[in-house]
Amino acid sequence: MSEKQKLERIRQTLDDLEKEVDDKEVTRDYWEGFCKVFNAVEAVLDENSD
């Protein structure tokens, strides 16, 4: 699997996770923590995308 495929797979997993979290009632602390991680990973993916 190429680096680009790995990054795309991570991005898809994050999208799926975000949808799953949206469907559940979560605490504010959990949601804020999730958003911080999600945004950090997205920033890295954007830096590394072609």
C-alpha cells in the first residue's frame, strides 16, 4: 500500500468515525477531545497531500 493510499484510508476512517460520533450522544469533553485529534490529523494529512 502506497503512502497516499494509507493517508486516504486514514482520512476515510476519520470520516466514518466523525459520522459515528455525530449519531451518538457524547459528552462535551469527549467531543472537544475528538475534535482536537481530528483537526490535528487532518492538518497533517493536508500537509502531506500531493
